[in-house]
Amino acid sequence: MGASTVSDNGPADADEVILGVDTHRDAHVAAVISLTGKTVAVQGFAATALGYRQLLQWAARLGVVRRAGVEGSGSYGAALSRYLLSQGIDVIEVPGPGRSARRRRSKSDQGDAQAAARSVLSGRASSRVKAGNGPVEIARMYNVARNSAVKACRQATNQIKAVLVTAEPALREELAGLSRRALIHACIRLSDGDTGGDPVLRATRFTVRTLAERIEQLTVQARELERRLAELIERHYPELLATAGVGPHSAAVLLITMGDNPERLRSEASFAALCGASPVEYSSGSRCHRRLNRGGDRQANAALHRIVLTRLRWDPRTQAYYERRVAEGKTRREVIRCLKRYVAREVFRLVVRPVPVRPQV
């Protein structure tokens, strides 16, 4: 890759240094700085297994590497982060510079790599990366495929309804009044009709049948992925599924937010903040108020919301709490915010002390 840039007064090999990496699809740029913030070296490496080894060997020759800041550890830097973790390096997720910082200074890969290292040194970046090497990473893979299948099913269903809006009245009346499932089955049974008939009608019948067959295939895939997801979570986190209102999908989303190394989260309060379920002070004058947190992982927040709504419908303890807080003057939104915070605390305490994995029969 590019030539290395080394300062004249680099630290001795025994000195601790900080590694910072700006990641890209095909190549990463690494920077090493001393504990005083002085740049020791900057070097580019290929984003390959060999490149990762060369990067760490190069950094180790410049000093003792115990901490590394990686920008984009959830995307282009995911594989590098896993490799560094396997080598005993404490890897920190480095957020990219904000818009104001980009306006104040120029942008370069070398500068971003040095900024990543300095963020770790200053403590601005302190969140450890997800390990991505256990059952939670498997759940993430299943969940990605399941979500795309469900989304494609919904899209194909809407396309069938849109096509039928402009279809011939006879076909529209034939399929009118059916439930979603009955509509799909009826569309699958459609034939093209007579070859000498209306070519537009034949094309319409073929189109809705093709879309219905696609929905059926995607539904089978989604169910298989949901089954695998449920089995995975039941094996590794059985107490989580035994909790009121927590289903396989919601459990998977919350586990994915935590990662395979939930100990990277400092406390259950930090997990609640990560899920956007921590209270945000919103007071002024004599008015003391807390509002919903609009930050954090919105999918995790939605999972907490689903759990709370399920408990409000079926869990007597949650229903009693809701009635008590409403009687105290809380609005429904405020009570749900409080309940989401409690669910986040409960889930965190179950996951950070997981039940031992049962042996396979």
C-alpha cells in the first residue's frame, strides 16, 4: 500500500502507543500516536486477512498496542475489529467527525486515522465494539434475512392490490372481499385464460399469480428463519424468552443491540440509553418534566415498545402499574416511557448473567 510516514522521534518499542484506523471497502489507513498525542506513523494496508496481520505487526513494531480506535467497526471495519479483538487488543468504536468539525478542517484518510487514535486517547470515544463472534452475530444474520423477506412480502402484497385496482371488473370482483391469505391462494390458482382473449387481462392474471407465488416462497423462508432464530435464542438465552411479552424477534433485536459481549456496556442505564429508553430532562422554570428519548437504536426501542404493549394487554402486574401511574396524573405516553425503561433494565440483567448453555441431546 502507500508509503509509511514515521516521525524522527518515535517512541521506543517498550512505550505504549494508540492505534487508529480509518476503514474503507478495499483498504484501511492506520495511524499510531504516542500517549502524548504525537503522530508516530501513518500507513495504508489492504482490507484482507493478510493486510490485517501486516497492520498489527507494523503497529507492534512502533510500541505496545493495547487500545485501538476503529471508525466504521459495524461495516467496513467489522472484520478488522474482530481480528484485533482476537489478538487481545481493546477495540473502541470511533464516531465520525460531525459536520461542524468537517467544516473547520480538511478531510483526508490519514487525518481521519489520526483523529480516531486521538479520540481514544482523549476518552471522547469509549464504547467498545461488538465482538461479532457468537450466537448474537448468528441471530443478526438470521434477522437480516427474515426482515428482508417480510418486507418483500409486504411489497408484493401491495403490488397485487395496486394491479387489481386497474384490472378488468370481472377479475376484480372475483378477488374482492378476500382476506390477505385467501387473496394470495386465489391468485396462485389463477390461469392465464384463453389465448384468444384480451391480452391485457392475460398479462394481469399472470402478473398477480407471479407476485402471489413470490409471496408464498418468501413466507416459507421467513418462517424457517423465525424457527432458527427461536431455537438459537432458546438455547443460549432461555430466560429471556420466558420473560413476559418477549418473543423471539424482539429478543433477537435487543440482543443484537447488545452484541456478543454485553459486558462492553457499563451498566443497565447505558443499555437503556442505547435503546433510546432513558429519560431526558425537559424542565423549565417551575415545570419538572421528562420526555421520550428520540435517540438510540430505534429498532431496539420498537422492540421494547412491543413488549410493553403486550404486557399492558396480558400481564396483570403491568396493568396494575399502569392504572396506578395514570391515577397519579401521568399520561399514557409517560407511563409507557417508564415501562420501557423497566423492561430495558430487566432484559439487561438477564443477558449479562446468562444461563449456562444446555448440552445438545
